[in-house]
Amino acid sequence: MNLNSGDLERLRVFFAIVQANGIANAQGVLNKDASTISRALTQLEERLQLRLCERGRQGFALTPEGRAVHTRARELFMSLRGFEQTVESVRGIGGGTLRLAIIDNIVADNQCPLVATLRDFMQPQAGRDIDYSLHVLTPQAMEKQLLDKRIDLALGVFESPHDLLEYTPLYSETDYLYAAARHPACAVGDDAPARAEVLATARFASRSFLDDAERALLGLDIRTRVSHASNLEALLALILSGQYVGFMPTHYAQPWVESGALCRIDPARYARRSTLKAAIHRDSTSRAVVTEFLALLCERGADTREPAECVM
């Protein structure tokens, strides 16, 4: 069969549905209502003469044919994105799209060079016409989308580097252990034995991508008392409940410490450093729009409070 523009658009809808694990979840991603998305999916199935997925009260599930189509659609969109990037490389920095992603709440850190970089890079210049997009994702999601070439540059904490991606350290932030003011860990003050006894039975909350490092720092060998949060706001909510202790960046926790809602627990012992890195796909090293943005990000990062070595 010959694919037309309508087929490609319906494939993109199908791809988004799979990524979101269902039509309802894909509404926000596609900015379309459920009936419109469902209609596009039905039209694609009729065009391909295949049943791609099961949807209904039992939930969303791909059929074997749907899994095969999804795999090929992913390869197709990667190829199309690669073609777009090649054209952009030939044209230079004059045009194209720059798709960025960050982890949550780093903009609140005055060390983060992103805002200054965006401000300077977006200044009007003759012959430059760039479209921008910015998303908030987990580090795992950012790396997956970099590999799929759905984003161009990501800024986050990456604990397990991927061979096809290049990582550039920008700056470091310090995470301390916090608890709500009403938590027993705060009540014991400087009594180290009492604090150790409390922490030995306390419930621990963590963002999943930092879980192992934080549990090691606390000496926790089991996961039965560990709950995971998808982002810092969710993590803060768990800690403020008074039922959990957890590590958070200083810049994020400080207002709550100053208000008396949180206390910092033994900062000399319970502290960890996270290096914020910019990640790009190795194929993007030939794209001027990406490399020039990364160079400016490094330059602005060198002006921050505690810069990490920026190697390009």
C-alpha cells in the first residue's frame, strides 16, 4: 500500500495512544478528545485491514498485529526525524526545530542555566527561524525519546548512561534528607543514637531514578518501606504527610524549612550530590542548532554558583 499524509497522521495518533497506554491518556498528549482519537484509530485499522488493539472495559492492549505495526511505525518516525535532522544540518542553524526536555523543578534552582540560555538563544537573528518545544519528563523517558529522536536535548540526572547518547556535565546540586516537623526524626534533634533508631524503622520516599543511591546512603537493604514518587511535588507531599523521610534538593526544600514545615536531618551525614547533565543523541553532534545551544548552555552554566566541569 502507498502511505499518504492522512495515513501518517493516523499512525502518529496510534503511536501516541500506545505511548500513553490508552485513548483516554492520549487526549492530553494529542490535544484531541477521545471520540476524535477513537475515530482516527478506527480509520487506520480499516485502512490497514488489521485489528491493532483491544479497548474497552478490560483496558487497553495491543494485538500481535498492533505490536508489529507499532514497531514499524517507530522505525518509520525515527527515519523521518533523521531525514529532517539531515536537512537541518545542511541548512545550518538558520531553521528547524529544537525539542528540549527537562526534569521537574530544576528551573527553581538559580544554578540552572536553562532560562538564561533560552533567553539568549531566542534573541532575534537575521536568517534564523527556529521552532521550540519544551517538555518535563523523567530521566528514563528523556533517554528513550532521545534514542527515538523525538527530542533533541535533555537536561536531567542520568545515573546509567546509554552508549548512543552523549552527556555533558553542567552543574551539581546537593540533596539532603528531610522530614516533616512532626516526624519523630525531627523531634530527636542531635541525639544520634535516637535518630538512628527512628530512621531504622522510618518509611522512605524517593524519586525512582535516585532510589538505589539514596537507599545505600541510608543503609537500607530492603524495599518494603520505600515508596516512589514521580516528581518532586509528589515527593514533597509524601514527606509533608509526616509519614516519610526523603532526599530533596536544597533549593526545592528551603522554603519549607524556613516556614518550619520541614527539618533537615543530620546534613553532615545524609547528603548526596547529583550532577545535572545535558544529553543529546550522538547523531546530533552534526546539527548546528543542537551543538550551538549546548555550547551556550555550558557557557551560561559556567556562570552559576557551583559549576561542574563542562566538557564538549
